[in-house]
Amino acid sequence: MTAHDLPTCTVQGSPKELGHGQGEAFRERIQQFVPMRFDAVRQYFVDAGRGDFDELLAVGRACFEVFRKWDPDAFEEHCAVAQAAGVLADELFTAGNMTDMRDVLLLRGLPDAEGCSSILIPGSHTKSGLVHVGQTWDLNPQDVDYVVGIHRKPSQGPETWSVTVSGCPSLVGMNEEGIAVGTTNVKTWGARVGVGYMNILHRALSQTTWAAAAEVVVSAPRSGAHTYWVSDAEQASEWETSPDRAIHRDITTGPVTRTNHCLDETHCDLQWEPASPSSLARLKRLDEQLALGQHDLASLRALFADRSDGIHSLNRYPEDEQGTATNSVLIAIPAKRELWACRGPADRGLWQQLHFDSAR
């Protein structure tokens, strides 16, 4: 099997220039990505036995207007991406934030229909004594064809690297100040028109301090439930969020791990379905392995490649036929401004370091 590479592009300038550069670089991928995502959600509606595609587009348009007011610079960048790629901006927004837009309609997940496993590790549990963070990003198996690395050098704000899907805002990444961000998906009742999770991550990544990035997550008018993590060289925290609540955990007492079910009691009561076997197995594996300590880049790459639990493993293959697969993996060491990523599962992707131009 040929290993997956990670296509990348570097863009710089104003928000409009940043977006135009991405849209031109990945025009063909973006044009294919939007209908692929829409086909996937139509099938999701069929499998769920409810849901209407026209209603989904209406939700997307309403959330798009909230986004316009909440982050005008990012809105301008997004519209420039769409214009350069030759797609409708509101449809690209809806496709990128699909899990949030869909949950506003349904709040019903099929078993193991999405994933992601994240880790926040204090220096007490690493060989170097430095904070390490990372995660898998798991969703539709066909998304792997659209995973890209975006190197942004804005006229105003920090230089950033993110691993995302073509045409979309930041998903997981780090900036030149060592602020790293990521997310996993959870589902609770109460989703509503608001800002999509990718736009929250994009804005958090544009901040120059951990506190400012954390405030973006906590104060955003969130449309649905997600977990978000933010790290710098000294601290790393996670928030389990619904639109109305944000429950905080940090690394002061040890590693923080997360898969795809709620841990907060109130959120558990609002959760649509019980934790899946995959989510429980992945969380157990993470907790057991991180407790051993002495981790480094090599051990974390091996952990994310683990297949010990079969179809419920951290490393998820399309041939598992669980409705999801690992589409990318990222590991960051913020104190060193060191960021590593691969497209596809950890043992099938070509790992590469994403370098910052800014001298530290």
C-alpha cells in the first residue's frame, strides 16, 4: 500500500489574500469536497430515518450569518477561498462544519459514526519534561482524499499551521507562539444556530496567548457540542462543551484523554446515546498507556498506530466498516514549536514536520 502524503500550501497577506491562495491551490479538491460531504450527509439522513437536506442548507445559511458577525476577518478569508475555488461560500461553510449543522437537525448518531482521540500530556509524563499534545482526526473514510496542511502567514497575527480538509478553516494545528488547538466530537441535545466548531478553532489559533485562545472557546456562541483543547509550552486544558456549558479539565494532576462520549454528569444526561464500544475502548487504551509515562514523539506515534483493540482501536481503518476512519494525526511539542502530522492512519501516512518560518 502506498503511504499517504500530506499536500500543503503556504499563503500570506490579508484575509482576502490568505483565502484566495488556499482556494487557488486546492481548487479541484474543494470542488470535489463539497458534493462528497453532501452525499455523505444525505446517506446519514437515510440511515437515521430522518433529516432533510434542504433544511440542512437552511441551518447552514443561518449559522453562516452568525459567523459573518462573530469573526469578520475569518469570514472574509472563507469567502475568498470559496470564490477562488468556484464554490458557494455558504455551502462550503456548511460542508466543513457538517457535524454541527447536522446535529442542529438530528442530534442522533449512528454507532461509531465519527471519532477522534486526543491527548494532553504534562511534562511529568514525557521523557523531555515538556508538554506534548496531539490527536487523531476520524470521520468519513472518504475525507482522507481532502486532508491538507495549510501554512498561513497573515499580515496581522501569528503564523499558523493547521491540518484540515481542503477549503475549510483550521481544524488541528499550532501557531508560532506555541498555541496548539484541537477537538473531538460529542453529541448532546440543545444544538442551535451558532458558530461552527471549525470557525472556533480557527479563531483560537489566531490568538497570541493561551488565555486568549481559551476565552475564544469558552465565550463563542457555539452551535453544538464538541470538546476543544488548547495548549502552550506550560499548560494544556480541555473543555467539554455544549452550546450553554463549558466544563474544564487540565493537566495539573496528570494526562488528559478524550474520545467521543461525555464525562460531565449534566452533559451525560443530555447525551443522545450511550458511549459506543469504540469510544470506551479508545479512552481505556489512552489512559493505560499514558499512565506509563516517559513518552516522546516515537512512543506517541506508536500509540496512535495501535490496533490492539481491533475495530475499536485508536487507529481506525476504512476496511473496519465502522462508518469512520482515521483521516489524519497530529502531535505537537509547543515549547519547541515542533509540529508533526500525517494524512491517514498513523501507520499509513507519511509523517512530516511542519516548520515555522518565524525565528524563535
